[in-house]
Amino acid sequence: MHWPIDIVVLTFVIFCAIAALSVKDLLATAILFGAYSFLMCLLWTIMGAVDVAFTEASVGAGVSTVFFVAAIFRTSRRTKD
Amino acid sequence: MSDVLSLIIAKYNYWLYVILMMIGLYGMIAKNNLIKKVVGMNIFQTAIILFYVSIGYKTNASIPIITTADTAHGVVVRAADYINPLTSCLMLTAIVVSVATFGYAMALAVRIYQRYQTLEEDELRMRLSEE
Amino acid sequence: MENYPALIVVAPFITGLLAGLFVWIEKRLSYPIVLTGLFVSALSAIQVLIRVIGSGPIQYKLGGWSPPIGIEYRIDLLNAMVLCLVSGVAFLNLIASYKSALKEIGDRASSYFTVYNLFITGLLGVTITGDLFNLYVLIEITSLTSYAQVAMGDRDRGPLASLNYIFIGVIGASFYLLGVGYLYMYTGSLNMADVAVLIKGSQGSSTVLTAFILCILGIWIKMALFPFHVWLPNAYTYSPVIFSRVVAPLMTKVMVYIMIRLMITVFGYDYIFNTLHLSEAVVWLATIAVLAGGVMALAQKNLKKMLTYIIVSEIGYMVGGAWMGNQLGMTGAILHIFNDALMTFALFLAVGNMVYRIEKVDITDLKGLFGKMPWTMGGFVLAAFSIIGVPPTCGFFSKWYLILGALEKGAYHFAAALIVSSLICAVLFFKVFEICFFESGSHGHEHSSHGPAVIEEAPVSMLVISGLVSLSLIVAGCYSGTIVNTIILPFLK
Amino acid sequence: MRVIAFIIVCLTGALLLYGTTEFPDWGDPKSPASLHVSNYYIEKTYEDTHAPNFVTAVVTDYRGFDTMFETAVIFTAGLGCFLLLRDFREKKEHYYQHIPTGVILHLKDEKKSLPVGKEFGYMDKEWVPPDLINKTVCRILIPFIQIYALYVVAHGDYSPGGGFQGGVIFGSSLILLAISYDLKTLVKRIKERLLGIFAALGVLIYAGTGVLCLFMGGNFLDYGKLAPLLPGHSDHIRAYGMLVVEIGVGIAVMAVMTIIYINIVSEGRHDEGL
Amino acid sequence: METIISIKPLLAVLVSLLVIPVLVSSSDKPNVRESWTFIAGIIKFLIVLSMLPAVLSQKQIVLTLFKIAPGADIAFRVDALGMLFALVASSLYIITSMYSIGYMRGLNEHGQTRFVSFFALAISATIGAAFSANLLTLYLFYEVLSLATYPLVTHHQDENSRISGRKYLVFILGTSIGLVLPAMIYCYHATGTLEFASGGIFSGQLSKPAATVLLLMFVFGFAKAGIMPVHSWLPAAMVAPTPVSALLHAVAVVKVGAFSIVRVITGIFGVDFLLSFHLGSLVAAIASITIIVSSCIALTQDEFKRRLAYSTIGQLSYIILGVALLSPKGMTGGMLHIAMHAFGKITLFFCAGAIFVATGKKYISQMVGIGKRMPLTMIAFLIGSMSIIGLPPTGGFISKWYLVLGTLEGDQMIMLFVLLSSSLLNAAYFMPIFYKAFFCTKEESMFEDKIEEAPMMCVIPLLITALISFGLFFFPQPFLDLAKLAVKGFIGG
């Protein structure tokens, strides 16, 4: 029975998702988004889907965030919402 | 009371995935900044992946790898001992798709910024109507 | 050879990749390679069609795993017809649009062909597969390649149109994926035929109902049924000619095919029409789509954009026919998949020729085009007549079945909408013809009254294909009875 | 817009929640999803393929066809970024650093260029002085990351991971190189042409394996038919097939990730980046 | 009834279709082009003629081309009525071709190749309509004819013809798509066939209101017949060059309209069916209103061709009226009028054209004294107008005689009154022209006293048609026999 830890991580995930969408700085969004991905990966490990978690760790938290930062580097951090 | 609690425990994962998906969808439709929209899109997609992974979960089951591989010849593999490998497999594909879309969307954002010097949707619309 | 089914999909796939490889080694080879792949695919598709007509559905197990463990292809008459259509159109378009691609895309054209072939692979795979999740993956291939191709068109508007397309496309595909998830939750299987068996008798299940709504909604978004059509006009208008020529005829039609496949093979007639009673509502929606598409087309100033709205309207035809819930309507819808693909192809071929010569195709730019490009305009006129529904072009006959289906069901509003939409199309196209016919081009007025205008036609390769496809509209019209009797009716039984 | 979005979102959410009402409890091993096909995979995979990791077996064998297209999707993304952003025009301005003195030269004439080497170093516009610690750590780290990536690819059927994950990790190591040094270093070491070839080649290895099966008389991607070509016990032949395929995926993904990164970060000019 | 399967009807249709490429390719050699037109016209006429004996010996020639749906094929059937119409159209085509050479060259018009090509297409469609075996085929050729004549009507490509062309399309296409198409599909839906049968295809599927609505949809839908209020395209279409007006708006187009209505009344509804619901008198009433009103309007028109146009509207309604009387004599008269009116009216149009070519005059008020200058033309005009009025010794008398007999047979005195009064009106609008042309004082005359006819190629055809009009009074046999045969088939069968 590991639903308590599961629920804690899920709460964090949702928190990160909302934060990533509402922060007014895109670089912060990028980092929060990375955190979101990593927490998600944690969640999946808890559920036993290790392969998916591994992929998400390398892709979501890793490469995606780099792409994100690279894109921000070439555009702007500014956002209205 | 305990009924409600057990219902919550039984279903909360599905509910939370719905919430996550709603957040993503909302971000995708309502946000003004294109990159924010892309983030919303990604959250939306991961929520679906979460849903699938939740489907595949079994209580008291292990990760889908035979640990006793070398001696497995005599060992009977029981289905209830391992979580569902199929959903994991499907979601690997889904993740790849989502990262591909994400990367391409970022490239598009860079391209749009090159041309219009903005990523805000309302400003873009204004620029387009000016032209 | 038992492997024709695999070859249909694999040939364009491998040649596309090979072309992608050869871009870095010897650029000139990539075009012939790609062409060969599509040719092989088209040939195999025809082989398969012949075989299916002769001896019934074909099953092909990928990896040698029998379903539902592995992925299978299941090819029946409907698949086989759509496969032939897709591969044929793709092959012809590649020949017809080679010059235009070189002109528009320039030195990137050779790598572009890779994307093109992957796109076709996606469409073919979507059509041929018998597995719900495989369908999703292939939809994504189709979508991603089309995002890429849309962005390569108009340098200013293309990327923006593409990004919007991505957002809506992802929503559509994700809805579909969710639907599949719900179905999997209920049945534990991903194979279409298997799922169909497992959900039989589960009329009241909320899971199946949700799955159904999500799948259909996702496909509707992907096919741009009226309220979800917003992405389509921009995406098709600002994409390069070679792409708009192939996406306009094929994409929406393949999506309609998927819808019909889901309706017939997975969920079943009985579930949709007898348990849910959705027919009425959806036919109304289709009616609105038909009319709205036409009305919005009336407001357009750009020829390409106008045609895209006509596509939106045509989608309403097929959805309405498919949801009529009777055999005539379904016959009309399936026949219209075939006919509409052909006539949209012919239209866009002609428009592509115009773009090749005059670059901008705002309606006012078309002055005097009958004199300047008589052959192109000939093709355009034929295609337009087919859209309007003038016999003996094929557009008439599918409309015929659709209206008959509507009458049989008593959906008079849908029949009326079809008639009205014909009239709207007539107005639209004659507006264009009038400009092309009456007003002379930039050369001034002097030669319009005496002596032939200077003919500036598109290259021969473009013209010949355009002409052939336009003529095939009449042939397809004349043989629509044969198509119905050998393919559609046996399929529906 | 917000109101509409909110309504749409609520409707969708309500629909999804309605759909979940009949779901079996979370984690119920008796739910239909865990009974029908999945049990076959769990119980028979080892027998069929001799790969202990079910997921890898399902991904690359039972549903290998999906995965082939999944790789094609990622390939398309890379190609799409290349087609969209790649800009072959040379940049007009160049910055160089005279290494012995630290003087920065700014050349506005596009035709002139300086020999880059011991004396002069190439520089970005948004230049940050190279961080010695970063550089050194990364230089030591990168080979290990790459070895790990290879391990992940090779052990795909024994442990979590596989071609895709390994490829991503390998790609990350290259990206790390670009970040810790500069983009030019990476581009010089791994030519764009090589990446392009790798990307296509990787997917081709996958598809080619499938076609090879066709030639060996089996169905597409039927690795079992490859037995005459591969060494080793015929029981393990499917696992070998998977390995070949995983390697293909790894190569493709590695190349594509790098291509996407390079193109985004330099707006397609391949000159300067993060 | 005996049936013969023969390829002849198809050949008759195809001849002028196949000659179009030849015409286009010889566009820079006008003489070669014209001779091809002639050859095609003569071959066509001979093919039609060669089928006459079989038809007269009460055989039917049938040919099914494409099977579309059960009961709705694309098929030809040559019966007496079709034969009558085809004979008229194909013979007049030859004469008109000759005339158009004189006219077009005389005025040095532009785009002559386009002109002759579409002319050939139009006549193909006309013959096709005449030989149609079912409503679907008829509709097909009807639409093709509408579209093929659009470039002819708008031949001048100026603002005036643009407006008229628009009007033409709106009326012709609008009604055919908006009214005929749904009506036709409804018929098919109700009965499952569209084959023209001598007793009609309905057997109790229709209530009286439904039948009324359907009949009205057909009558107004075939707007080419010019029933009021859908007549106003006809005067507008007179902007076309006169050969077009002559052949198309005196023979092909308008007659196809009238012919279609006759076909629908006899072959779809059936005489007995209409009699049982008393629907014949409804159509007859509509027709007679049209007759009277249009004749009155014709009186007020000063432009020669417009007066002829209104006269045509009236005369077409004679045909409808005759058939709607549903009595053997009346129907004979109506059908006969197809032929008689064609020869009479084409003469008048030729005269109008000849006058325009020779003098450039378009208005009747400018033609005082023209008889002195163009005596041959005006004598032909006299014969033509006598035929239209129905005076012996011209062919028009015979058809009108049968019409009058028909009203007496059906005991419909009002219709008799209509016929007689309209004859008076006809005389009132034609005779003054002739009178003023010859009998005017020297001061009133607007022309010099010198014979100066239009080019030979213009005058010869009009003399020929005038002579035929005259001759038909004495030898009406071929047409009369055909009409009687047709009526026997419809009523006796």
C-alpha cells in the first residue's frame, strides 16, 4: 500500500503543472516543467512502469528541458500570462 | 465513511489524471503565449500517459522484468506478479510522439519569433491584420 | 507473393528513408528513389485490391504474431479501395508536382521528398491497419509530417498555421488516444476485430460510451468537421503546392475512412444507431457543416482558401451520409470518399498549375486565365463541375446516393442542404470562371477582342497529369455503378 | 477565450469522469485490462523471445511495427526542424578572441575570416567566458555518459531502457558538449552530414531488418526467420533481432536529438548557441 | 414492341464530340475547320436518318452504356418522339453551321474556334437528350447542354454578355439543380426507377398534392422551356451571336426544355396518371398564361431578336399546352409543333442575323423599307412568320390544326380561345414588320432603293429553311407519322 506517497507526489505534480502554466517568466516555466516531468517519472516508477519512467526521465526532464531553454534563448523570456 | 475512503483510494488516480488533463487542455486553449500553449500541450499528453500507466498498474505486482532470468526455465511466470507490460509499451511510443511534437513546436516558435518578434497570440493577430 | 500488404506501407517508408540518406550523399538520387517507392506501393495496392475482390478479405500478421497479441493488417474491400486511391494519388502528384516543388522549395526539395513519403506512409498505414493503437501512431506520423510540410509553404504565414495545426491536431489525436485507453480499460485488447467482439452486448456501459465519444470526437477534430475546422483553411492555404495537392484530397478522406471503420468494424452499427440514437443529431451537424462550409467559402478572396472551405463542406457530405444509418447513405459516403478525393485532387492540380505561373491566386489575379492557360482551366472547369455535381462527372453520383439515403431516412434537411450546397458551389465557381473568362490579364485590353491570347501554360508534366485526372472524373462517374456494385455493396453486406 | 476554454475543459473533464465511473478499482489485478492480452505477454514472452524485460519484448517484437513508426516520428521531427530552420547563409559578423591577449576582434566583413587555432578562438556574440570547472567536469563526464548510453541500448532486453532511452542519453552527452564548450566544437566534431546520415540510417536499420525478414520468407519484422543469419542459439534469435533493432533506434534518436538541439539553439545557422 | 440493340445512337452523339479535337487542332486553318464541321454535321444527320425506318416500323433502338444503379442507367433509346426531335436538331445543325460561317466571317468575330467547338458540344448534348432512355440520362445531357452553351451566350465577352450570362446560368442551373434534381431523386426514391415508361412509373405511390408539387417542380425546373416566370433568361440570352440564338434558342436549348417536359409528362407521370388527378389542365393553364402574356410582351418589343425571343416563349408553351391537353390530337399537335416551330423560328432568326450582317440594324423601327433592299430575306421572313402564326400554306398550320383539334377533342373551350387569340397576337407582332418592310412610301424608307443582300452563306440557309417550312405543309409525313406513332405509344401503351 503506497498510496500515501503516491498521493503526495501527485499533488506535487499538479502543483508543478499549475505553476508552470502560470509563472510569468518562461525560463521559470522551463524549470518547473522539468520538475513536473521528473515528478511524473517518479510517479510512474512508483507504479512500476520503469521503462516509461526511464524514458520520461531522459526525455521529459532531460532533453525536452534543454530544447525548451534553447528555444527561450532564441526567443524571449517575456510572457503576458 | 470507510466506503467513501475506499472509493477515493480506488479511484483517485483516475480523477487526478482528469484534473491534470484539464489543466493541460486549459493551458492549451486559454494561454496567450505560444510557448505556454506548448507546455499545456505537453501536460495534456503526459496526463494521458499517466492514465495509461494507471491502467496497467496492479497492486502487489512487480516491475515487468523477470529477475530470475537465468533460472526461469523451470519457474512458472504468474501474470499477477508483474504489472501490465502492454500499457508501458504503448506509452513509450506516446512519449516519443510527444517529445517529437514538442521539439518541432519549439522550432516553430523560434521561426515565428524570427519573423514577428513576438510569441504572444494577440500581438501576432494584430500583426497579421496589419499586413 | 504473400507480402503485398506489407509492401504497400513499407515501400514508401523505406524509400523515403533511403532518400533521406541519399540527400547527404547524392542529392539527385532522392527523387527517383522516392518515386520508385510510391510506384511499388501503388502496384501492390492494386494487386491487393484485385485479390480482395477475388477472394475476400486478407489478413497479414506483422512479425508473425497472430492478433490480438501482435499487430495485424486486415484488408477488406473498403481498405483496398482507399489504399489504391491514396497510393495512386500520391504517386501521380509526385510526378505532377516535381517542378513546382523545385520552384517553391528550392534546394531543400530533395530532403522534402522524404517527408512527403513518410506522410504517404502514414496515410497508407492508417488505412491498412487493424489495430487501434497502431492507428494512433500512424495518425501521429501523418500529423507530424503534415505539420512539417505546412510550415514549409508561405514563409510568413506557414509556421503560424502549422503551430495552430499542431495544437488542434494534438488535441484530436489525444482524444482518440484517450478513447482507445477507455476501450482498452474495458476490453483489454487493442485489435479492432477483437475489441468489437468484446464490447458486443455492453450497451449501457459508460466506459464504452465515453470511449466512443472520445474516438469519434478526436477523428472529427482531425478531419475538420465544421465546428472543429478552424485549423484547416490556413494550414492548406499556406502550405506548398506539392503538399496541398496531396493533403487536400487525401487527409480528410482518410479520416472519414477511419470514422467509418470505427463505426462499422469496432463499435458496430447496432450500437451507434439502435442503442445511442445519435443519427439524428449528427446528421443535423453535418447539415450545418455542409452549409457553413459553403457560406464561408463565399466570403473568401483567395482561390486556394475558397477551395479549402469547400473541403470543409464536403466533409459534411460524408459525415452526414455515414451517419444516415442506412445502406444508401453509407454507400454515398464511401463513394464520395473516392469521388471527392479525385475531384479535390483535380481541383488542386489545376490550382497548382496556376500558382506555378501566376504565384498569387487571389480571385482578382485570375483575370484572363482562360486565354493564358486554357488547358489548366479546362481541367479546373471539369473538376469544378464535379464539385457542383453536374453529371456525368463523378461528383453527381455520390451526391445522388447521399440524397437517396437522406430521403430514405426522411432527413429532408440534409437533402436540401446538399442541393443548396450544389447551388453555392455553382455560384462560387462561376464567379471564378467569369473573372477568368471575361477580364483580360495584365497585357491590356487590345488582344482580348482579336487574336488568341499569349499562352503561358504550366510545364507538360503538370499539365498531363492534371488533364488525365480531370478526365478520370468523367470515367469514374460513368463507372460509379461498377464501383458501387463490386466494392461498396459487397463490403456493406 | 478564457470562458470558452473553461467550458470546454469542464465538459471534457465531466465526460472523462463519467467514463471512469465504471472503471474497476485502481490496481485491481482482475480488471479486464490486465487479463486479456497482457497476461499472454507476461506468461509467454520469455518462452517466445528469451527477453526478460517484457516491455522491451512487447515494444520491439510483438508491437515492433508501432515502434518502427515511432522512430519514424522522431526522425520526422528532426527532419522537420532541419527543413524549417536550417539556414545556409553565412553570418555577416564574426567575433574572434586573440587567445594570448584576450583581445576581442569583431569582423564585419563576411568574406574575411581568421584561422582558428592556438592563436585565435572563435566566439559567440552573447559570449560568456569559458568556465574551467564546467569544461573540465564535462570533459570527464561525457565519455562516461556515452558508455552508459551504450549500456542502456545493449541491455534493453535485460533491464529498463532500450534504444530510445540510450539514444536520448547519447544525444544528451553531445548536447552537453555543445553547452559546456560551444556549438562550433560540436559541429566541428560531428558534421551535420554525419548526423543526417545517422538519423536516416538508424530508422533504415530497423526497417531493413523487417525487410530482411521478408526476404527470409517470413512476415515483415518476423525476427524468428533471421536464424540462419545470426550466430547463437536459435531460441535467442528474437532477442538478437530486438538488439539489432534497438541499435537502429538508438542511432536514429541520438542523431535526431542533436539535430533538433543544434537547429533550435542556433536558429539553423550552426554557428553559435547556448 | 421490338427492340434492336445498336450502337448508332451513341455514334450520333459522339460524332460531333469527337470532331472537337480536330476543330481545335485546325484552329488556324478556318476552311479546314469549317469543312470538318460540315462533315460531322452530315454524318450525324445520316446516322439519325438511318434509324428512321426502324423507328417508323415501330421498333426501338436501345443501348445501355453504363449501369449506375438499378433503374437508372446511362442509356439510349430511340423512339418516335426522340427521333422527331433528333431529326429536327441534326438537320438544322447543318444549315446553321453554314449560316454561322457567313455570319461569323461577315462580322469578323473573335474566337471562332471556340465558337464552333462549343457549338458541336451543344449539338451532341441535344441529340443525347433526344435519345435518352431515362430521366437520369436526360438530366445529364440537359446539364451538359446548359454548360456548353454558356460560352456561346457570352461569346462577346463584354459587360453586357456577362450580365446576360449570369442571368442565363442563374435561371438554367438554378432551376435544374434546385428543382429537377430533387424531384428526380424523389421519383427514384419513390419508385426505384427512372426509365421512361409509356404508362408512367408511378403506380399509386403518390398522393395528389405530392404529384402536383412534383409536376410543378419538373415544369418550372426545366427552365429551358421558358414557362413563365422562369422565362427571363431567354430574352437576355439574345446577346449571343445570331447563329447561337438561331440554333440554340430556337431549336436546341429551348426545345430540349420543352422536350424534357413532354418526356416527363408522358414517360414519368404517364397520361392516365395525370388524367386521373386532373393535373393536365393545371399545366395547360400555366402554359396558356405564358402564351398570352408573352405574346403581349412581344408586341411591345422593338429589338428584333427580343421580339423573336418572346415569340419563342409563347410558341414553346404551345408544345407544353398540346401535350398537357392529354388528348391524342392535342399531343400530336404539341409534338409536331417541335418540328414546325423549329423550322419557322430558325428562319426568322436567320433573317434577323442577315439583316444585322448586311445593315447593322437591330431594331424593328429602323427596318422600315428594308424589303426593297433585302427582298429574298424578307420573303423568307414572311414564310417563317406565317408558319409561326399558323397560316397555310406553311408547316405551322398543321401543328396548330392538330392543337385546335385537340382542344375540341378534350372539350376545352378556354384553351381553344387561348390558341386562337394568341394566333391573332402573333399576327399582330409579325405582320407589321413585313408590311413596313415592303409597303412604305419612299420618304418613310430608311434604305436606298438598291438590292444588297447579306453574304451568300447567310442567305442560302434562310431560304432553305423557309422552303422547308413551306414544304412541310405539303409533306408533313415524316414528322406527322413520328408524332402519331409517339402518341400511340403513350396513350395506347
